[in-house]
Amino acid sequence: MVLFAQVVGSLLGLFAVILGAFGAHALKKSLNEDQLKSFETGVKYQMYHAILLLVLSFNLNLDTDVQRYMIYCFTFGILLFSFSIYLLVIGKSKGKNMAFLGPVTPLGGLLLVIGWGLLCYNFIANLI
């Protein structure tokens, strides 16, 4: 699980940098200000959670069920949250209706919240 978190964290970080540059340069001319802010939100959340996955992988054994579920929640949460935002924004800028992705973003956000809750539980459980 440690290797999984390290690989996923590094790949998400890599793609956050690429997508951030893509948004700042290539999409800047085709997106309006609100769309660009939404795209940047996806990039920021992706990078925050990429760093979190790396920090956790170097500081926890990730060998309990709670820790494994936490890593999965962060991984799938960021994939659903950020990548649905990217697709919604790019689709809208191209005139495509991607409304079916609308419910995916909050589902990804919910998985991120659950991941943070599991992280808190992991720390509290160690105190008891």
C-alpha cells in the first residue's frame, strides 16, 4: 500500500503540474474567468492531495484497513473531483454538454472528506 500511495501521489503531482501549465497557457485564451478558476481549483485540490498521499506514505505503514480505505478515498476522490472539473470546464468551453458529470464532482469531494475523516480516526484510534 505504501508503494501504491507513493506512485499515485507522484503521478497526481506530475499531472497537476502539467494540467496547471496547460490551464495557465493553452486554455487561458479559450476559458472565461470563472471557468479558469474552476480549472485551477481542480489543479489545487489534486496537488494538495498528491502531496498528502506522499506524506502519508512516508509516515504511516498503511497496513491497517482504515489506512488502506483512507488512501483509496483520497485517490478515487481526487480522480472523481478534479478530473470531473477538468472535463466539465473543457467540455463547456468547446460547447459540449457534459452535465452528466455534475454529480461526479461532489461524489469525489465526499470521498475526500471521508479520507480526511479516516485520517483523523486513525490518529484518535492510536490514542485510545
